[in-house]
Amino acid sequence: MVGLTIGKVAEHAGVNVDTLRYYERQDVIGKPLRNGSNYRLYPEDTIRRVRFVKRAQELGFSLAEIKELLELRVSKNASCANVRDQALAKVDSLNEKIRSLQSMRRALVKLANECSDDGPVGDCPILDALDEKGRVR
Amino acid sequence: MVGLTIGKVAEHAGVNVDTLRYYERQDVIGKPLRNGSNYRLYPEDTIRRVRFVKRAQELGFSLAEIKELLELRVSKNASCANVRDQALAKVDSLNEKIRSLQSMRRALVKLANECSDDGPVGDCPILDALDEKGRVR
DNA sequence: ATAGACCCTAGACCTAGGTCCAGGGTCAAG
DNA sequence: CTTGACCCTGGACCTAGGTCTAGGGTCTAT
Ligand SMILES: [Zn+2]
Ligand SMILES: [Zn+2]
Ligand SMILES: [Zn+2]
Ligand SMILES: [Zn+2]
């Protein structure tokens, strides 16, 4: 056996076989060798690489960003600082998203607090606020 | 003039005309009357309604949720509390998203702090962490 | 009367990250 | 030899919220 079939890789990496073909099309993982029946034969460390991808996704990296990280990993003149810069840039964008969600939350909580428990919907300050008059901030 | 053409509504509400047609297909705004040339003629308050939609989107509501809010508004037996419940449910889901982003951020910051400024990429703790060994948490 | 600005419809296209399907080949077990 | 589990490709489909195009009709000003 010179490699793993796609089904084995998928099983051990915890992904769908179609996901592996998709990653290949997206150049996230390299093109594997083929056997005489045109079956893909993956090297063992593909499993590790796919799990790398999945963990990076959980940290909020897109596939495009993950590709860059993987390229850095094999690049001869990349330094640890290059990787850290990517991570810190991601932290910045996470901060932005978090701030924006927090401001949505603040506005909603404020409106909900003004809402009376069982008045008619015509007097609802939430609907009123959405319904013109001025921005919810 | 018995109503506003789609272009006027779009201009005053700050959206694309296609967006208005899209909202109509999605039943977010009602079907307007048509004139003899089959042009849409909107009542004045459509502008207000579209702005309502845009503000609700900024608060994180999906179009489907906004539809529900708008239905509540015209529902005879809806109370203020119904609206507040929707708002609080949205707050819950915002909380979840925020927590998840914060946990990504925590993990990334931790990794970046361990990263040496200019060691070779082969020793990068970020790549190491992604690259097997165990979950980043 | 004709240019340019609007309007109409149906349907394609876009992002992201896959998933699924049709139609066909391969391989091992019984 | 047949059955079932795999594998292959290309392309369609999905969500969400739109945007854009093609091909046509209408309206207004010059
Ligand atoms: Zn395994
Ligand atoms: Zn590093
Ligand atoms: Zn206006
Ligand atoms: Zn209320």
C-alpha cells in the first residue's frame, strides 16, 4: 500500500470525501498520486493536514487564509513573525466583529428594557424605534 | 400621482431597486399597486418600512425574522411582550456568537504571545498548535 | 421623432464552504 | 458471477441577501 484512499483519509480526518476533493480543487491540500485505477492515494500526513485546516477554521480562519498559513509553513524564508502577524491580523478582525455584535446587543437590550410587559403592540418601543424616529444607538 | 415609482422609493430608502423587488418576492414588503403600464406604485410609507428593515438588519435580524416582527406589528392580538421576546431571543443568539468569537480570540492571542519574534517558522508555536498535538482551547 | 432615463420580467450570478447526484468504473467476498 | 462498497468526473444544489443581464416596453425632453 503506497497511500491512503480518499475514504480512509476522510474517515480518519472526520470529513466528507467530497470535502477532500473540494480542498484539492481549492488548493488547500496538494494533488495526491493516483493508482492504476485513477484512485487518489494520499500520503499519511494528509490526515494531519486536514485536521490542521479544521482547527484553523475553528479559530476563524477562512480557507484562503489557511492556504497562506500552509504556504508560510513550507516557505524557506518565512519567519515565526510572519505567522504571528497573520494571527494578530485575525485578532483585529475578530475584535471588529465582536464590537459590532456587542453594539447590536446593547441596542436590543436597551429597547427590550423599555418594553412594557403587556401593553398593546401599538405602543411597543422596539417597533417604534425600528419604525423611524431616529437611529437605535 | 397615486404612489411612488420603484426608483423613488429606492432613492429615498437608500437601497437598490432590485432590492425592493427582492423584498417583494420574499414577502418582506407587500405587493404594490400597478399603474396602466404595469409600473409599481408604492404608498408613501413604504420608504419607512424599508428603513425599518434596514435598521433591523443592523441589529442582526434576518429578513425572515424581520418579516415576523412586521407581522406582529399588524397582528391584532400581539402584545408588546411578544416583540420583546423576539428581541431577547436575538440577544441570546448574539451572546452565543460573541462568546464563540471571544474564545477564538483568546486562543489566538495566547498563541501569538508564545510566538518568538524572529525564529524560523519551523519552531512557530502557532503552526505547531494547529498542526496536531491537541486542541487549541 | 428620437435619445436617454425609467420601468418590466425571468433568470443567471456572486460569496463560502461545502454536499449531493448521475452515470460509470473497480474491487473484494461469497 | 454477482453483489455491495468504494472510487471517478462534471455539474447541480444549498444558504442569505442581494446584484446584474438580456430583451423588451414607457416616459419625458428636445
Ligand atoms: Zn486515525
Ligand atoms: Zn510563530
Ligand atoms: Zn426621502
Ligand atoms: Zn414592546
